[in-house]
Amino acid sequence: MVLPALACAAVLIATAALALAIQDVTRARHVVYGMSLVTSSALLVIALLALLGVSQTPSAVTLPLGIPWLGARFRLDALSAFFLAVVALGAAAASLFAVGYGRHEPSPRRVLPFYPAFLAGMSVVVLADDAFTFLVSWEFMSLSSWALVMAHHRVPDNVRAGYVYLIMASFGTLALLLMFGLLAGPDGGYAFADIRAGQLSAGAAAAVLVLALIGAGSKAGLVPLHVWLPLAHPAAPSHVSALMSGVMTKVAVYGFVRIVFDLLGTPVWWWSMVVLALGGITAVMGVLYALMQHDLKRLLAYHTVENIGIIFIGLGLALAFRAHGMALAAALALTAALLHVFNHSIFKSLLFFGAGAVLTSTGERDMERLGGLIHRMPQTAFVFLVGCAAISALPPLNGFVSEWLTFQAILLSPQIPSWGLRLLVPAVGALLALSAALAAACFVKAFGVTFLGRTRTHAAEQARETDRFSLAAMFLFAALCLVAGVLPGFFIDALAPVVQGLVGARMPAQSGVEWLSIVPIAESRSSYNGLLVFLFMLLSGALAAWAIHRLASDKLRRAPAWDCGYPDANPATQYTASSFAQPIRRVFGTVVFRAREQVDMPSPGVLQPARFSVDMRDLVWDALYAPVVGGVSFAAERLNHLQFLTIRQFLSMVFAALVLLLLVLAIWP
Amino acid sequence: MAVIFELVVQGLQMLLVLLMAPLLTGFVRKVKARLLLRQGPPLSQPYRDLARLMRKEVVLAENASWLFRVSPYLIFAATWVAASLVPTFGTRLLFSWSADFIVIIALLGSARFFLALAGLDVGTSFGGIGSSREMMIASLAEPAMIMIVFTVALVAGSTQLSTMAAFLVSSEVGLRVSLGLALFALIMVAIAENARIPVDNPATHLELTMVHEAMVLEYSGRHLALIELSASMKLLLYVSLIACLFVPWGLVPSGGAVALLAIGVLAYIAKLAAGGFLLALFETSIAKMRVFRVPEFLGAALMLGLLATLLLFVSRSL
Amino acid sequence: MRGGLSFDIAHLLAGSLVLVSFLELYQDRLYALLNMFALHALVLALSVAWQAHVQDAPHLYVTAAIALVFKAIVIPVALHRIIVRLGIHREIEKVVGVGPAMLLGMGLVALSMVVMLRVTADADPLAREDLAFALSVVLLGLLMMVTRRNAVSQVIGFMSLENGLVLAATGAKGMPLVVEISVAFSILIAFIVIGIFLFRIRERFDSVDMQALDRFRGERR
Amino acid sequence: MTGMFEPVIAVLGIPAVAAAVLAVLPGYRLTANLNVVATFLTFLAAVSLFFGRPQPSPYLLVDDLNNVFIVLTTFVGFTTSVFSASYIGHELAIGRLTPRVLRFYHAMYQVLMFAMNLALVTNNIGVMWVAIELATLTTVLMVGIYRTHEALEAAWKYFILGSVGIALALFGTILVYMAARPVIGEGLDAMVWTVLVTRADAFDPALLNVAFVFLLLGYGTKVGLAPLHAWLPDAHAEGPTPISAVLSGLLLNVALYALLRFKMLLALNPGALAPGPLMVTMGLISLVFAAFMLYRRRDIKRMFAYSSIEHMGIITFAFGMGGPLANFAGLLHMTMHSLTKSAIFFAVGHIAQVKGTQRIADMGGLTATNPVLGWGLVLGVVAIAGFPPLGIFMSEFLVITSTFARAPWLAIALTFGILVGVAALFLRLNTIAFGEPRGTSAEAKASYVPMFAHLALVFVAGIYLPPALVTWFQNVAKLLG
């Protein structure tokens, strides 16, 4: 099973090479995206076969690559299969989208070679079975995505984004390097099998956890390691943004799960506290950042941060339950987290596709300059709306299911003996609920300001519906959002082997439950039936429509907007993104962002416009990153003087070194 | 037999909420008027309003999109489904297992989501005011609701409303601090969610103070009718929610006889009347607060809910 | 190995080499410094010759000769010429005053003694003491390069450092010819290259003062 | 003996002869090609050393350890000569070099090759010292070859610091002899590796310690370890680029090789102080120092010179840590660094010719104006920054992981230094390779073959190391202990 997957990765690499070879850009585009589409679909099939297939025994292979005396080891177990499926699905859709989207790419030469390489990197990460292969593919993934972020390098912001991204990426990788050094021990047992066999002291295990949080967390976008994400994801071409936000962050989650749940053995209870706290903070901070944005793609990127937080809350709960031997509850929490991984990869990719479509048809990413697109791009608007509803966790779509499961998991936590967790978990639950509600607000803003209302600029006037490939990709994912929402049972059952392998238990089989509803623990406790809810809503809506149109009037007249008597023709009087967020900014922003509003209103009779300005600070950057930057440049400035000494002074440095060493010898015992 | 019974109960319930909702609204108005020593409209007024609106033609703003026209039906559907899954006079609803407390909250959330979008659709400033404030209120009200769910669910050991109600009917609950806090929080949320004084004023059209009315400003005819109907269903939902969780007595247990059914219905109507009266009393005895006091109000609700949950996490007996 | 006398003479010469190094360190006029260096080379030549006699290793006489001819005569003369031709002003700009320099020198000698006396005694004492002296000469030469601003005096410092090496090499009994040749050879090259450089530098600069060179440090600020 | 026909003789002989010939031959094309041919033959001879090694004689020795270095040196020497052919052509065209100087240049190039090979294959510490000496002096002359103020100043600095280093190294060598003499007896044997190694345990430890201090500082100056590094950046920046490539790629290694030999000697002596900690300390200092120095650089060649210091620091660190993994990593890192850094300098040379300057500020958007050159540089920097799938990542992986289990804090310091360095490199790379094009850009008529050949090797090595090479390196690692 693993060999064909590797073959697909090899094909992708070959495609990258091909992209360099083919001169004619158009053909290159068709070849690259076509090949990527086919290959990733093949990967998807392989992954699904491995996940649902008859044989649950993982298949492994060792190639004579990498560390010579170790070889490059690959293994496809349930966990890898699930994440491989996520990667492949996202990749397939992105490739399909890009077949149309790529036509608008200003600098295809900088995208085409790296795109398949990026896909290959991501799919090999989840297959790697030794530290070296894992890190190589991990960093290869970062590197190729970096190249894609730098695709539009003439925009200074993108260059900066790429820079921050690369530094954070290598920072994370170095953390993982240290971590594997700890796991592998001095004589280098780098194979995951050896690591599993090995035993770690409590301190070492804790260090591993922290390093894993830094390494995987920085890639996934955990606050406060998230700073690169909202810069880099929007900078890339949209189909790549979709992959980075929807898929690459999931690969990072895979890394964390693989290390902490699989390699590290049984957890200690306080680990989960760290993970939970980080997850909660990340969720709320992410969505608050998002609310303050008016760049559509950046808003989406910040929402990725939020969802990563939700996923880590699930993982933290799973750790907590596992630490106390509550296998069933752990299974529930882990399932919730993994299901959310899948769901988020779907609707986040969908939303980025939509943003890409808007970007290509208007050339705008700034919501303040858009509006009214629902009239010009109705289909895009529709699928984007589905995505918004899904990510806002509205039933009967898929985003709700995973959040519901997470809540159910939280409700199991009072049985946990340790007090710290008992106090932390409800607080995290509150944070989760808060972030969900804020997410809804944020996406009302995103959709409302971008697609509804009146067009604000000429660019928005010119918008046209996007091409059919992009639409196909988007509709595919929109449909998936609905299917995963109304029939979650199948997906939960599909996750059973993964969860079984990690925490030694699984949720009750959902396929047995009548009416296709899902039951976390027992029906008496709680159950949810997306299908029925969906049908009811459909039914009652249709009923109402039928009744009204049949029994009452169905007459309709178009007229100017009423607007309480004083309509204003100027679109500028509409609510903008920032004005929409103003109430929430007043509530949370003053604390979280030190948001300061000031208004200078000219006194009556003075003919000059009133000014309103908001000033917000990113406290995370100010507190953590600015000092580091300052420190480094200070040290660099100081040391730089050593470049400008006279030869004599250099000689005296040599002389000093000599005397010093001789002194050492003199006092050597 | 039981299934038939439950089916009947379910069907009855769906009709009941649909029909009772305007009545409750009318009742509250009437009581308020009386408390203000006014005559007040007859109880049937809301029905008349709805009927009139239904018959009128829809006047649609020029740049209103398809979303604007679909939203009322979505809102209505979501609210109706939610309302018909809350035990009103009988615990044993046929489909109660298909959606638990959290789902009901989420359904109301989706209704709000589309209402807010509709508010933005025409692109007027008032619509914007309405939806942005609505979402701000919701962003605090929803977590508060979730905290309340946690509290009750931890006591009852389930998030199924009917199971909760059944459990709370049973005697072994006793008086609990946490439940008290939850009740208080729930009432605050209910007031906010239904755009009642002091959070919002359903009767006003004083632009700068209104939230819900500002969102529906552009609606007319049947659309407006649907939205008004869903609004009053929402009010009914919250009242019956409070009723079934905190005054569950008289609820018909599963497999009850027809006689019990009658009792249940009567009890329910009594509860509604009491709830409506109290609401009216409260509204007449308090002034509307500024919009930016609302977060503090709801923040308090959230804190109460969190406190209740924490108490339960600390000790199951509180 | 022979009796005390030879030992003492070797000692005396090596010691006086250190002394002359101190004298070099003391000078503040270029010409005087040149003379001192000549003396330094002379003493070196003597001690090497004595070593040759003691170890009856004739090839060491060659080294002595090299030292005498090149270092004691040719180089001082050449440098004298250069100074005249380039009109380098005569006094030596010091970084550290004479007094402190002397103290530092003392410290260095002490250090080299300590380091060398840690060597176990079974290595023959002659070699040991010789090494101690050689090390001090080396260190003093280095000290001179570090504390003098003037290029000529730095070159001289460098060469007295090499003298220290030669002293050590000849002290090492029966060390193959390889080393002497390489030493001489290196000094030769060193001198030639220095010459070339001084020449080129005259083309480019007006003086060989390091400060002038430093104006053309790699990256200007 | 049949030594006359030994390949090792060829390794020394060919450059010597070539030097003599090139010193007299006029004409650019002829001499350049001759230069290439000679270095290629030398390389072949070096490769043939795999198959037939001479018995260790008092003067010549070929074992696994120096075989690595010889092959590497001759190979990079060869590719650099290919690069130099096209580079020098341009320099002649724009008149920075005259034909007379060119003769001198080619002769010196061969002399340098000869000196380095000699230093590597000799079995005698005295001869090794002489050879490194010779290499230094030749490079001094070549650094000064442009005769600009900066070039002369750089050469002068290099010369002064270099000769002090030489002197210290000689003193150390003498001390080693002194230490060996009582045990081995007077005469040649006391300077012969193969003999020294067998008896090292009996040497006087105190004497060995002093010796190692001097050798560390002496040869360390050549390796470019901070704080002895001062000559290195200027020498790289002001000399002709091929020489920068050879300096970074080879000469530093040769000096390091000498250091390693003496380290082995010390390691064999129980009483002597452990050389490891000293090397680790100096390595770390160099790494961190150079990493910070990278930030304020405005001259592209000087910047990469500092990155050479950084990597020499890492290599010294690895060898200082010792143990099979770290030593293996050190060797690998050294090889990869030589290839990568010379490739980078090839790219930089062409860039400087295209842009007509070495100031980073005057370059920009290179990937847009000269894609091949620009992406070549990007690839090189990515490689030197230690990103997979390129070779340096593997060595850094091995160094860090193997260190962290033994000495966590050292590993953390190491990673810190590396990170700081990476950040600096990419900060500059962004200005050079990306953004709006800046500065002039003439067309580059250069041979990209050497650059991409090196990068291809590095790439392959990052993914796949042939077993033969691995076992060979592992033997060497064992040898180093």
C-alpha cells in the first residue's frame, strides 16, 4: 500500500521537473495541474483503501535513501492514511481549481515547478517512518511553499511574508531536530520503531512535549507562534493559500499527533493542561484577529489559527482523558479533533477558492473595496455562503458536527480526578463557545461585506462569474460540507481505526444507530441527527413557501430601498468591514489589541470632513518578537565593530587568545 | 402504541408552537398595556397583523439579492424546527433524540446568521447597524447559553432536553446553587435574544436604539410576516425552555394517558401565561439600556453560567 | 650530554636573548630598534653556533650563519634604507607606554616559565630551560607587534619572534634539517614579500603607518 | 622503490610541472585550458589513489583520512579551474587583469594546488608545515593580484596574521618533536606520523598540551576560527573569485586536516588535556560570532566569507564533540560545505561580473533579470542554510541530534547560532534575488557547469549516500575516535 503512494509522490516530483522542462507556459500549466489532479486523486484512492480497506495491518517499506545505515523508512498506518486522505483530497481539489485559476497567474514560471513539489512534500511527511525522512519531507514542504509564497516577489510585503515564514519554519524544524535528538538518544535510533521502544525520563518526555508544541505548533499556527501564518498564507496564489491553510496546517497537526500520541507513550496529566490552554487561547485570539481584518484572505488565514485552536482543544482533552485512563472519552475527544481536521480542510479550502475567484475577477482582496458580488458572481457567492455557514458551525453542515462532539467530550470531563483540569476544562469550554459565536459574527461580516450590499468600487462593478473548473472544485467541496454534515456517522466510523490505534478505544459504531444519527456515548446522554434536522428544515421551509404562495399573495414589486425614510444613493454609507466589527472591537479590542479610537469632529459650520481613526497593536508581536528582533540587531551592530579594527588590534586578539590558553594550561591541574 | 402516541405529541407540539406563538406575543403586549393603564390591542391582534402582511404584496429593494428573499423561509424553518423540539407539555417527543439542547441553540444561531446577512444585503446603513449589533450581542449570548447547557447537562447527565426534563421532574434533584445561577443566566440571555427591554425595544423605531427592527427594516409583506412569526416563536421557545427546565412539573411522561395529556397542555398554557406576565412586568419596570451596556449585561450572564459550570466541576452536589 | 659549563653558556645566551628582546621592547626610536634587532640576531647566531658545537651538529652552523648574515646585517641595513627612502618619521608610536609594556613582558616571561616548568623533568633540563626562554622570546616578539603602531617595528617584532623559533628549533636536539631550512626559507620569503609589499605600499601610500592602511579597511562604514 | 609511478607522485608532480610550464607560456586560451587539463589529470590521479595506495614512507602517507581530503581538494580544484577559465576571460576583457599577471595567476594556481596536495599526502609534520606555509604565501600573492587599495590591504592583513599563525604552528611542531624525541629518539622518525601515532601514549603530556595550544592557534588561524579569523573576510572579498572559492572550499579544510591529525595525537595520550572541549568552544564562538556578523554585510563576497567562518565553526564543533556520529557528520559537513560554498562563489563571481559590483545594495531581483544565475544562487544559499533535501541538512541533523542527547546546552547554542545565521543569509538573499530588479545587468557569458555540478552533487548527497562512501567515512570517523 505504501509503495504506490510513494510512487505517486515520485510522479509529482517528476511533474515538477517537467514543469521546468516545458517552455510553453500554457502547456506547462495544463500538464502540471492535470498531472497533479490525476496523481492526487490516485493518492486519495490509495489512502481511502488503506483507511477503510480490508487489511488494517500497516504496510511499511525501507528505501536505501536518507541516513545510510538506517535507510528511508515509510509506513502507512491508519493515522497516516487518514491524513494522507486529507492531503490528497485538498490537493486534488486545489489542482482542479488551479486548472482554471492558473490562467490568471501573472508569473506562472514561479508557481508551476514548486506546486507539485509542495504536494509531494506534504504527502511524504505523513508517510515517513523515521526522524530523518520525516524532517526532510517536513522541511521540503516548508521550502517549496516558501518558494510559492515568494511567487509574487515584486510586492515588498510578500517578500517580508516569505522571510518571516522561512525563519519561523526553520525555527520550528530546529526545535523538532532537538526533539528527535532527545527521542533518538546519543547513538541515534532514528527509526520511529526504535523511538517507540525506547523509554524516556519524565523530564525528557516533558521537554519533548514542549519542543513538539514549538515545532509542530509553529507550523500549525498556535498562538503565539502564529505570526507568520496570516502573512504567508495570503501572499501565495489562492490555490496554494488553500493548500497551506487547509492542508499544510493539518500536516503539522499530524506531526503533533504522531509524536505525542504515538511516539511519546502514555502522557502525564499536566501536559493536557498546556495543550488545552494553548488551544483555547489560540481559538479566541485567532477569531478576534480575524474580526479586525478587512483583507479577505488574511481574515481567512486568521480563521485557520482559530480552527487550529479548536483542534488542539480536542487533542488536549484526548490527552487528559488518556492520562487518566478514560479510553472511551479519549476516543471521543480525539475523534472530534480529527473530524474537525477533515472538516476544516474542506471548508477552509473552499473559502480560499472563493477568495481566489473574487481576487481574479475583481483584482481586490480588500473587502472595503468590494460588495454586491452576489449579483455578479451568484454561483461563487452561493458556495462561499455554504463555506461560511459551515465554518460558523451552523447545523446541518459539517463544522457543527465536530464542535458538537468537542462539547460532548468536554461534558465528560468532570470525572477527571485532577483538580487543575477540572478548573481549566470548563474555562476552555467557554472559550470554545465564545470563539464559535465570534466566528459566526466574523463570517457574517466576511460574506456580507464582500458579496452583499452595493458595490463600493469600479473594480467590483466589473466582476464576472469565474470559470467552470474553479466552480467545479468549489461545488465539490460545498457538497462535501453538506454530506459530512448530514451523514457524520460514516466519517466517524472511518476514523475508528485511527483512534483505536492511538488511544486503544473507539467511539461506538455509528452505522448501527437507527435513522443514521450519531451517538457519542449513549443515546440517553446525547445524540444528533444531521439528516433529520436537514430534512425538517427543508420540509418546513418548503411547507411555508408553498402555503404562502398558494394561500396568500405571491406578488412582488421592486422599489428603492426604504432605509427608514432617508435612503442615500452613495454606497459609501453602507456598513464596511471595520464598522461592522466596531461593536465587537469595543468589547474585546480595547483589551486584546489596545484598540484606541479617536474622532476629530469639526465644530458645526466648519466645512471639513470629520476624521475617525483606530489604532491597534499586535501585542503578541510587541511582547515576543520585537524584542528578539531588537536584540539580534543590537548584537549585530555591536559585533560589527570588530570588522573595522586595525591589523594590530586583530593581532592583539590572537595574542590575547594565546595568552589565555597558556594561562589555562598554567592553572590546569 | 407508544410510537403513535409520541408521533401525536410531536405533531401536536409543532402545531401548538406555531399557533400559540402570536398569542403569547399578543398577551405580553396586552399585559404591558394594562400595566401602563392603557387599553392595549386585543389578544388576536398579532394574528390579524400576520394575515394582513401575508396578503400584501412584497416591496423589494432594487438591489436585494436572492439571499434576501430566501432568508425569511430559512429563518422560519430553523426557528420552527428548534421550537418544535423543545418539550412543551410532554417530554417524550418522537424526534427529540435527533437534536439536543446544543443543536437547538445552533439552530437559533443559524436563523440569526441569515437574519444578519439579510440585514446587510440591501446595503443600507440601518441594516448594517442592526446586524453588527445583533452579532455582537450573539457573540456573548451564545457562549452564555452553552454554559447554561453545560450546567444543566452536568446535573442531568445528558444534553437531551427531554431526558433533562424527565430527570428534573424526578425528585432527586433538590435545590442546587448551580441551577439557580443557570436559571438567572438563562433569563438574562432570553431577554437579550428576544430583543426585549432593556436590551432592545421591539416596539420602537427610534433608529439609533434598535437592533432587531433595524435588520428587518427592508422587509415587507409575507417576508416580514414570516420573520415576525419566527420572532414570536423564538420568544415562545425561550419561555417553554425555561418552563421545561426549571418548572418541569406537569410535563407528560412517555406513554402517558390522554388525560395526562390534557393536564400537560393546561399546565403548559399556565406556564406560558405566567412567563408572559412576568416578562411584561419586568419590561414595564425597567428602562432600556445603552447598546454598549449590553455587553456588560451579557458578560454577567456568561460569568454566571461559567460559575455554575465550575461549581459542578468542583463538586457534583452543588 | 656534556657537563655544566656548556649548559651554563647555552643558558646564558638564551637568557641574554630574552634580555635583548626586552631592550627592543624598550626602544622608542626606529634606528635604535634596528640596532637592537641586529644585536638580537647576533646573540641568536651565537647561541645557535654554541648549540652546533655542543650537539656537534655541523648543519646548525649553517643556521647560525643564516641568522648572522641575514638578520644581523642584511635586514637591518635594508630596513634602514627603507626608512630613509620613505621618510618615515623616526620615533615609534606606541599603544602601551614603555613601563606597562615592560610589566607585561615580565608577566609573559613568568607565564612561559610556569608553563614550561610543568614539563616533567625527565625531558632533559637544557631543552626545557631553552624552551622556556624561546617561548618568552616568541611572546615578547608578539607583544612588540601588538604594542607598536609602526609597520617597521612590527616587522622587527615579527622577526624577533622568528628568532625565538630558531632558538627553540636549535634547542631541540637532533631535529632534522627540514626545520632549519624551512625556517630560513620562511624568513626569506617573509622578507621578500614584506619588501614587495613595502614597495607596492610606497606606490600607493605615503607612509607604511598602519593607520594609513586602515583607511582602506574592507567595508567602509 | 616504485614510488616514481605511484599516483601519489602524480598528485604532486603534475601541479609542480604545470606550474613551471604555465609560468612561461603566454596566451589566455591556451594557458587556461592547460590549467584545466592539469587539474583534471591531478584529479584522476587522486581518484586512482582508491585503487593503489603506496606503503607509508617517511615522507608520504595515504590513508583513509587524507584520501578524503585529497580527492575533495583535487575535484574542487578542477571545477574551480573550469570556472576560472570563463571568469578570467571576462576579467581580461574588461582589463582588470593583464596577460603578464595572468601567467603569474595560473602558475600560482598550480603552486597552490601542489602545496595543498603536499600538505595532505605528507607523512612528516615538518613537511606539512612547510606546505601549508607555501599555500599561504601563494594565496597572499593572489589576493593582492588586483593591486587596488582594498586588495593590497587585504593581502597585507592576510600576510601579517598568516605569518604569525605560521610561526605559532611551527613552534607547536617543534614542541611535538621535543615531546616525541625522548620516546622515539632523535632524527627523522620523531616527525613521522605513522611513528608518532604508535608511541603517542608515552609522550610528555604537559609538552603536548603546550604544543596543541600553539597548533590550535596556528592552524586555527588558517581555518578561520574566531577570534583568529580577521584575514578571512577581506581575503575572500578582495581576491579573484576563483581564489575565494579555493580558499573557502579547500585551504580551510587543509588547515583543519592538520588540526585533526594533532587532535588524534593528543587523543591517544591519556595524560594530555582533552582537545575536544577546546575545539568545541572555538567552534561555537566562531559559529555564533560569524552568524551575527552576517547581518551588517554589504559586500556579497565578504558575506559568504563570514558564512564560511560559520560553517568551519560547525565542523570544528562536530570534530570536537567526537564519537562516530559527530565525526561522520563533521566529515560530511566539510565535504558538503566545500562543494556548496565553492558553487556559491562561482555564482557570486558571475553575479559580480553581471552587476559590475559586489555591493549587495546594487543588486536586486536577480531571479527576474538573470533567472539561471539567480536561482542558482538561491539554491546555493538554501543549501548552505542547511535546508533539505540538500547535503548540509543531513550533517547538521546528525550533529545536532547526536549532540543534544549528550550535551543539551551545547546543542541549543548550536541551533541558536545556525538560526541566527539562516535569518541573516535570507535577509540578504531577499534583496539580491527577489524584489524589483536593481542595478545594471549585463548578459552573463559564463559556464554554469561547475556551479550546477556541485549543487547536483550536494543534492544527491542529501538524499542518497553511496554505501562505499559511507563505510569509508565511517572508517575515518573511527580513526578520529
